[in-house]
Amino acid sequence: MQANQMYALSLEQTADLISSVGHKRTVIAQGHMGTGKTSGIKAMLKERHPDHVYVEFDCTNKDIQDLSVPKFMKAAEDMISDYVEFVPNAELGAHLGQKVIINFDEFLKAPQPVQKGVRRIMLERMVNSIALPEGSIIYGTSNLGSEGLGDILPAHQRNAIISVTTRKPTPEEYIEWGLNNGMNHTMLGWVNETRSVMQTFEEVKDPDENPYIFHPKQQRKAFFTCRSGEIASDILNARDGMDDVTLTSALMGAIGDRGAMDLMAFVKLSDQLPTQDSIKADPRTAKVPDSASAVCMVVFRALGSIEADWLDKWMDYLVRLDKEAQGMFANGVRSEKYAKRSMVMKNAKFTKWAADNNYMFAADKK
């Protein structure tokens, strides 16, 4: 494994770095396509710096004239002629007089004139003659050069920035994010079972070894990424308006043929789950699925949709599942990023369950 892969950063670690040095030095985060570099880092930085104005400057559809335009100025006082002054694009936010966070998105794909044009902004925090307010943060995001998408930068320009590699999320990180963002429980269950969808192509020498992901050695019209997985989740959430042929075709267009076919098997399995209404009505008689995969989906569905008014009913149902499934629910709840953590952990039945099953958390005390 190469050093840059060994020391690849999570999105949160990347946001930590940008928050720490971004007011003075420019970080370019390079990572696999569709892993949330743009949206994930943006959300974290906006949360950490609420007093900044966030600017996303898409470099792929810009040219040099999109950075600034000339403004004609009349001679004044002792000037001997009229002159031209360059006025920055409002999209950069320099005219606001407020601290900004500027992300030069897909910076390494930008035309060379644009890369050169933003150099002063990255090095000096100057937009033409306007100094950005103290504390303004500049960074960039782009794909890995090894993906073959044209992400390149001359050596002398690269030497003036901090280039880091961001890694793909682990299956656990992706599932945790999905639970907090309304992702379909069938999709999350499939990811949990099909963990190879989170592999990188660097880990797979022969693309045929992993038919789900992007690989530069093999052209695939569609494949699984964190982004296309979310698209597939949206399709599943809207499946009531589609027959199986339409649903399968849409999933093939999102995550590829093999991924869609395998995911559809989970869809069929999901149809056999107990309904949430049956759990709410009588948790002691609601169906308990036979397969571990189906049980996993029931737990993910509960984590994503649980509310205080039926949490007691869910706890009555949970104890009918095997200990591994109970532990999966508890570990999901105990995650600091779980949106409903406080609500569940204050529930009397959950508290009692946790006390009765304290052995399951022994590893946390070491």
C-alpha cells in the first residue's frame, strides 16, 4: 500500500485540517468520485464556521473571464488618463466584506487559465485588489489523478498548496450517515451485506474481482459510489409507483447491472419483513424474520424511523431478536452522530435493556 493511501483522511479529518490551516494555507482534497468530498466537507465546515459565507466555485464550467471583468474608470485628480480596473465575480463573495469559505470545486480539472487565475486567491487570500477578511478559508476538492479524469496540476503550483487524499467511507460510516439522512433500509442492509461496494479500485487489481465499483481498467456505464447509492436509495423510496421491471432498470442506471440485480434480491427479501404497523400494534406477536439479512434490515429500518411514541413497542419487539441484532441496534444508538441518540438513551426500557446486557459493552471499558 502506498503512503498516500495509508494516510488517507476521512471527510471529518479533512474538514479538521481545512478548519485548522485554511485561513492561511490552501488544502486540496483529492478523493474517489462520489464519496461526498464536496457536499460532506461543505456541511461540516458550515456547521463549524456559521459566521462565514460559504462559496462553492465550480471550476469545471469556468473560464478566466468568469473570475473578473474589466470596469472602465475615469481619471481623477492628478491621474493623466482613464483606466480599467478588474472587478471580481460576485460568485466569489469578495465584495461582501464578510469572512468567506471558498471551495474551488474540481480545481484540478479547471482549465489552466483558471488554475493560474485563482493562484493569488489561494496563496495570498486576495481577489484582485480586494483582501479577503481575516479568517476567510480557501480550499479545493477534486478527484484522484489515478481515476483518469484529467485531475492534474503543474509541479510548481502543487508545491504551493497542501494536497491530501481523502478516503472512501467505511461501510459503517456510510450506514451511519444513511440512517441520519433518510436512506432506504433495504439499501443499507445490502451495503452491510455487500461490503465490497466500499472497496477502492486500488485494492482490486483485476476489475472482474469486484463488479460493483468504478475501475479505470474497465469501462462501466454505471457503478456503485456513495453518491449513486444514495440515488438508488431515492429510487427504492419511490418504488410504489413502479413495477419490478421499471425498478430494476432504474437501479441498473444508478449502480450498474450487477449491483441492481443483487439489490433486487434484497428488495424481494425486504417485502417479507414485518410491517412497522404490526410491531406497533403487537410487538410480541409481530413476525420475526428467518434470515439474518432480513433481521438486519428490520433493525436499520427502526434506527432510521424510530419515534418516541412507539419506542417502548420497539423495545418489546427487539428482545425477541437474537443478541447480535440487539447489539446492532444498541451500537447504532450509541454512535455520537446518531440523530435520535438522546431520545432513545433516555427511554426507560432501553436503559433497562442496556443494564441487563452490560456485558455487550465490556470492550468500551478497556
